[in-house]
Amino acid sequence: MSSRQLPLDLAPGEALSRDDLVVTPANARAAALIENWPSWPAPVVILAGPAGSGKSHLAAIWQEEADAVTVLRQGIDAEAMEQAALRPVLIDNVDGGPVDENGLFHLINAARAGRQAMLLTARSFPSAWGVKLPDLLSRLKAAAMVEIDEPDDMLLAGVITKLFADRQVDVEPHVVQFLVRRIERSLSSAIRAVDAIDRAALERKTRITRPLAAEVVAALEAGERVFEG
């Protein structure tokens, strides 16, 4: 596996509050939908986008605002059904592996009966999930669907700048722009790069420069260690 195939969406210590959200044209529609809750166009909303596009960040913002319960795609049980009738429901990364189709169908019905909203995040829309249960597919097709585009330069630059600022580190704009051009186009890749660069700079007791950033990114790509410990 390539060293650039990074963990999806959520990274250890990732800040997931509304204040940490950087909004650009790439995710503006999705951000507006989350912020417009509870005035949603449908009881079930599907938020789709590529790995690392920030779906889980938006979902976390909504979960806190709506006091939603999290249900795992493969763990839809009687307790989940009971919760769905009482509170909004979040299923993150619903197409990330096998899903309990019968359970999801009944969960959607339970939420609808309880007049509760449901948010599903996924890499793609339901037509690409390989759903075999016709009744479930019908329910999913009736959902409101919003897509997040690949992170654009503005979004990546904003995220990288904020990640460094959260560590109380000032970085020159040309270093940020280098990273935007150099790293994989995903938010999780930005998180990993910033963490590695900051740790390397702390170990060497040096400021963050373009050469240091280039060295660390190259080492990450090659799967090499860039600091001890």
C-alpha cells in the first residue's frame, strides 16, 4: 500500500467544531445544508464526497447541533431503532463496507415515524453502493443528496494555515502554497503533513521552511521516518 493512502476523514486530534471549518466553493453547498438544519429538504440527507473531503467534519458539526445518535452501518440493532424514533441519526461512512440493508431500511422507517432527521455520509451516491434490497434503494433515492467536491487550493491552504495556527506556529505563505501544490489533495493528507512537519521542526529546534517541508513530505511519500520517538 502506498504511504499516501491515508486514514479517511477523521485523524487523531482533528478539530471538528464549526469554528474549525474552512468553507470554500468546494464545500459551500454541503456547509449550507448542515447549517440550515432543521430546515432540510428531506428527512434523510446523503452527504457524498471523496476521501478526506471533510464529510466527517460536517457530520460532527451537525451531530452536536442536532444531538444526533451515531449508528454503525454494520450494527443496526433494536436499540438503534428505538433511538431513531427519539433522536436524529448519523451514519458516517455508510458505503465504507458491508451494510445491514434490512436494518438500514427499518432504521429509516423508524426515523421517519418519529419525525427524526437522518444524515448519511458516503464516498458516492446510493446508485453506486450495490444495494440489493429494492425497498431500501427506493428510500435512499428519495433522500436529499449533496456532494462535496475535491478540496480546492483555497480550502487546502486555509486548512493548512489553520492547522499550523492551532499549534501556535507561524508559517510563511510560500510554505503553505508549496504544500498545497505538493501533497495529496485531501484534508487528511494536510493533517498528516502538518503534524509531521511540526514534529520535525520541534525535534531539530528550527523554524519551518520550504526545504524542511519538502524534506518531510518526500519522506512521508517514501514511508521513511522524519523524526525520532
